[in-house]
Amino acid sequence: MRIPKIRDYVIKNLKYIMKPRSIAIIGAAREPGKIGNQVVKNLIDGGFNGKIYPINPKADQILGLKAYPTVKAVPDDVDLAIIVVPARVVKSVIQDCVEKKVKGIVVITSGFSEVGNRELEDEIVSMCRKYKIPLIGPNVVGVLNATQKVNASFGPKLPYKGKIGFVSQSGALVIALIGWTWNQRVGMSTIVSIGNKADVDFSELIVYFAEEDPDTNAVALYIEGLDAGPEFVEACKRASKKIPIVALKAGISERGSLAAMSHTGSMAGSARIYRAVFKQAGVILAENLEDLYDRSLALSLQPPARKDLIMVITNGGGAGVISTDAAEKYGIPLQDTPRDLVPKMKQYMPPFGSAKNPVDLTGMARPEDYYGAVVDALKHPEVGGVVVLYCHTAITNPMDLAKKMYEASKVAENENKPLVVCFIGGEEVDRASIWLKENGVPTYPSPMRAMSAMGALREYGRLLEKL
Ligand code: ACO
């Protein structure tokens, strides 16, 4: 059901869903491998340190924890109820939750508006709204909070811990990509699967992350369809003063929009309309899933670029040329190196290098040359941010360069300017990239991806200038 407006009680109470102290799993099945059993196991394995209450009328114990026949029988307060019973039973267990005064509900169960059962969905939403209990779902994978170690889902494990709050209309997609967050060190604070978004939708989660969650620095959205457009615009405008929002809109082709309809009951709408809505809302667009993660990673780790002049510093001419094209594509066309910066750049290169932007330190560049050039560029008052490109050569140990770039990132932090790195090469280079990301420096394997990330940082900087 469409949200009537952005509701204060939802924004205040979402913390009971994202950071609960006690969780009841209603439909905690006895058999390993069933979803209700897995949610209990995930909470235990994820290291949740609050209270876990399995609810199952046919069991005394689930995975070594005392089970209760109904949520009403739990002796303590329950912050969050996760519902994993078949659709026909959901209404009666929500009635129990209302009587128990639980503070938030997540309905994992499928079989609602996505298959035409809108009446039942509307009934459960009306109950929750009447008693001011926010409801996430139905038809979701659950909620995962890496900071608080809450894996209230049937996803494989918690994501790699970081600063991105990810809200997704697809549950399967996000949990499938959890392994990838570990491989790529794309850190998430929270993942929320919102499925049919029958009650709480994107808008209120966006405001929650911006205003109530200090663990989140950037919001990433996977959107199939919006049904409360004006509230979405209002929420994004309100939130983007504090936090950047990046969105991937799927279902833009004719057939893709039909697929979205049967997946989560969403009206997908045309790409043109969405683009206009996102622009009005101050949302930064992503081209695909990889770009969504790339852009939100940079925005979660770095300050926005406050000036248009982005310096690119490379050891390879080819990478520099690609980055120049990419810079135009991503709205940060490269400008000339400021005059007084040219002699400084020349100190770090042989005579056949180039101090033009992109600055080519040549294949002879040593980590200390990169460091000097990057720091001088960062300190120049006209420069808004720096992109470092490194093509692997046998004369440089990529880990030595990574360590120098980490030192440079501390200078960037002091200057309040973004630094984005691109390391191109094989296994050795990948290890250095992972290390840099673990230490808070967004690092990418191609110039295109690094420039897209810097483009997003500048876009957010421009947005803040307008607010
Ligand atoms: N209170 C508490 N527990 C109850 C109640 C009740 N009122 N009624 C039944 N139960 C128990 C059952 O006894 C059972 O436990 P048991 O196995 O120990 O007997 C447990 O609840 C589950 O009930 P089942 O009838 O066995 O249901 P099942 O586990 O097969 O399915 C489920 C339930 C998982 C919710 C299913 O209906 C469903 O919706 N599956 C899809 C979930 C999904 O994919 N969600 C979307 C994810 S996003 C994506 O795209 C992947």
C-alpha cells in the first residue's frame, strides 16, 4: 500500500528492525535447511548478541534455544519479529505481534501482491499501520546489519562490514552478491531487502539512514519501481544534505518492466520519467550493479569533490587516454594542470614525462614519485580531487605503492578532498588493491570504473553546492 506520507514513527522505529535487541522468529522450523530454521541459525552464526526467541507451536527447542508456542508467550519485550510462516497464517501471527507490542516486523513470506493476493497484503499492512508498527516486506530475504552482527535473513552470511546502507527490491540479488562484497571488500553497514514494500518503502529507509544511523555514510538503492514518487523526491532531497544516494533503476526495457511487475508487483515506468525523478531528487545514477557498488563505495569512504579540476596521475599513457575519455562521460572533463603546479609535477618524472593532465610519470615512476605528485596535487587550492592510475611494471612492488597511496590518503583526508585509485594488473596488484580498500581507499581495476567513482564524488559535491 502506498505510503500516505513520510511517517515520523517509522523513521524513529526502524532502529528496532535494523539494530534490534531481541528478535522472535515466527515459524522457526525444526528441520535444518528450511528457511525458518536457517534464519535462527544465521542469527546465531552471525554473532548476534541480543536475545533470540524461536516461535514454533510444535517445538520445545530450536538449535539449542528455548522455543515458544506464540510470540505472546515470550516473557520479555520483543523488538523485532521475523515472520516465516506460510502466507495463510501471516495475518494471525501479525495479530499476535500487535498484542505483544513488538516494535518492528519483517515478513519473509511470499504469496502476496506479487501473485495477485493484494487483499491479504493490504489487510496486514492496515493492521501494522493502525498500531504504528513498521513492516518490511512481504516477500523478502530479510535484514542484515554487519555493524551490529544481525543476520536476520536467509542470506549466506553477513556482508563485508563498511559504510554503505543498501536497500534492494530484489532479495535474491543482494544475497547472491554478499560473497562478492567480501571478495571485493565493498563494505556495507546494512542490507535491507524490501520486496513488495507493502508498508515501509525506499523513502523512509533513506531518511532513516541519513538521520538515524551514524554507521552509514552512503545509501545504495536497487529499484524496480516506485509507487510514491513525490515522497521519494522529498525523502532524497531531505537526506542528500547529509548523505549521498546512488540508485540503479532496473526494468527499463518493455520486457524488463513486465518482469519487475511479476517479481515484486511493481510498476516499472519509463527510463525517461525515472531519470527526471532522480535528477529532481538529487539521486546519483548507476549504470549497472557493478557501477552501483563502485560509486557507493567511493561515496561511503571519501568526501565529495568540491571543485571541477580533477587531476589524474598515471605511469601509463594509455590508461591516461582512457581516463580522459571517461572523465567526459562522467561529467568531470579534464582541465589543464594549473600553471604553478606544472614545475612541481616535473620534479617527479624524467624529462620525457608529461606534466599535462593526465600527468604521466612514465613507466619509471617509483612509489615516492607517485606520493610526491599526488600530495602536491591534493594540496593545490584549485584541485578538487585526484585519481591515481597504476599499470603494473616489474620495477614497482604494488604493495609498496599501495602503502604510499595510503599515506597520501591521509593527506587527502586533511585537505578534505577525495582520492581514488586504479591498479591495473594481475594477482599481486589485486592483493594491493584489496589492502587499500581494507584501509579505506576506494580502488578499482580499470580507469573507467575509477573515473565513474570520481564522477559520482563530483556530482555529490555539485549537489551540495546547490542545497
Ligand atoms: N506460529 C509459529 N510457527 C508456525 C505457525 C504459527 N502460527 N504455524 C506454522 N508454524 C511453523 C510450522 O510448524 C513450521 O515448522 P516445522 O517445520 O517445525 O513444523 C514452520 O512454521 C514453517 O511452516 P511450513 O508450513 O513448514 O512452511 P515452509 O517452511 O515450507 O514455508 C515460507 C514457509 C518459507 C515462509 C514459505 O511460505 C515462503 O514464503 N517461501 C518463500 C520465501 C521467499 O522466497 N521470500 C522472498 C525472498 S526474496 C527472493 O526473491 C528470493
